[in-house]
Amino acid sequence: MCADSATSTPAVNDSHLTGNFMLAGFIRQARLLIAMGFCAVLFLYVGHWLIPGPQVDGTQSLAVGPAVSLAAEGATLVAVVIAVAVSTLITWPDAPHTGLFCACVGLLALAVHWGGITLLLVHRYTNLSAVYADLGMQCFFWIIFIALAEGIGYGLYRYSPRKWPLALGLPWPAPWTKSDVPLAYPFYATVVPPVRDNSPKARLQAALDQLTGLLAGMIIASLVLAILMKSGNPGQVIFACFFSFFISGLVVGMFLPRSSVLVIWLSVPLTAAFGYLLAGHGAVSLPGQVPEFSTGGAAIFWGRAAPIFYVGAGLPGAIAGFYAALRTHYRQALDMGLDMESDTTSAGQQQPLAKS
């Protein structure tokens, strides 16, 4: 997470590293690919089992997604628990949200298998307002998805057993496996997280900070989406969602660093829900036109991606943007000569800071 500074930190002793850095880097990348592949297979299996998609159940499955039934909702939530848990353990001790990142990338396999949203809009062009209403309701399911994934990733990263990489002979920094102290977990992009203060004034200010971060993230992502979301083609949608929320997460993390990670993550489905509301309100289909390019003003660009694409591509982008901001803050702190060997968490406890 932080680099060494000759002026602020002592020379690094490399004797505790087993193997070599090249092999360690290769194994790290291989573990990331394995985690993503596992998640992709898992979500494809669950999707084929309970949510066959438009090829089997018609375009309605795109509109309701996992919300098609309680069984589908439950199976998808169980799948995300398994995906995040396994990915976190496979990639540990990489960045804390690597497991969530891999789970969302795996989710894209199911999204691409289903196809873009254009098929749904073409087949139900006579009632686009109802379509967008269904898509907006689906976003609330993805909010639960993200909150559950964040909780699972937090618990496993901080408290999971740490000696298994060395037990398998993997070349990885040994000190991480020897400490019984929970690893630091970034709740904010700032190097010095806000001190807990339960006074009414402080709690109000904290709430305003989170609300500001959420609204800023949604606005920034929407502005970039308006430029990049030119069609409903899956490739175009994946790029637009990833890059838009990368910029959003980076800007919020840099200039509003007291915004929590959960606020940045939740800006993804909330942006989609808000966009569907506007797209549905202004959507008017005309005979002979492809619905997504019918009238509806500038708001229509939000409606060119299904919720699963927003989460599968947008959330990894937000994660990458947040960690880019976090790394920048740490680099600046090192340049200023601050002691980066410990980090104060939101609980007010000193925790050893994992380096990467």
C-alpha cells in the first residue's frame, strides 16, 4: 500500500521474503485469475440454474434479474458470500477489497452471457416506463449484494488464518502470517481517519460528509457516463461503467477522503436506480425506432446498461479508483515524512499497516 522512503523509513530487510519477487509476482497474478475464474463459473452456474436468461425465459429475466423469485435472490446472495470468501482467501494478503473486486469481475461473465439490454428494450418498447421501473427495483437487490459482500470481505480479511500461504510454500512476505493483530482495513481514503466523536454536532458533520461523498460520486459518474455510454453493446457498457466509476471513486477519494468505502460502493447501484427513474419518466417509443434511442432527453444514457453491468463493471472501477486515491494519499504522507508504520483505524486502535 505504501512505498519506502529513504528519508522517513529505515532500510528494508528482505531476509524474511521466501523465493524471489518475480515468482511471487507471477503467483500473485495467477491467484487473481484463479479467483476471477472461480467466481465466473459460480455465477454462471447459479444463473443457469435459477435465472436462465433471455435465451430461455425471455427478456423479462433481464428486467427482474435475481429478483425473479425468492429462491433466485437467496441463491445469488449465497453465491456472493461464497465468491467473496473464496476470492479473499485465494488472494490474501493482497489489497483488502481484492476478493470483492474478483467477485464482481466474475459476475460480468453472467452479464455477458445474458447479453445487453437492447434486446429487452426492443421486445418491450410499448411499455418502457414499466421496464425501467423493474430495473430500478432490481437495484435495491444489488445494494444488499454489495453490503453483504463488504461485510464478508471485512471479516475474512482482518481475522482469517494467515499461515496457509506459507504452508503451501508460496513466496509471500512472512511477517503478515506471524502477527495475531488484525490487519488494517481501509474505511476511508484518508491516511488519518476521522476520530470518533459521538457529539450531535460531530455526528451531523459525519452524516453530511457521507451524503456529500455519495452525491458527488453519483454526479461525477453520471457526467462521464453521458460521454461514454454511446450504445447498449456489452463491450461499450463494460468500459463506460468501469471507467466512469473509476473516475468517480478516484475524485471522491482524493477530494472527499472522509467518505467511507461503503458510500463509494453504494453510489454505483444508486446512480443506476436514479438513472432508470429519469429514463423511464422520459422514455417515449416511436414506431420503427430502436427504443434506447427514442426521445427521453439526456437521461436516456443511464438506461443503456442492465443493473448487473453496473455492479459487475462499475463496482470494480470504484474499487480501483478508491485504491488509487488511497495510494496517492499514502505517497503524499511519505513525502511529508509521516510515520507510516502504523495506521489508526476508525475504532481508534493502532493497527500494523500492510504494505504492498
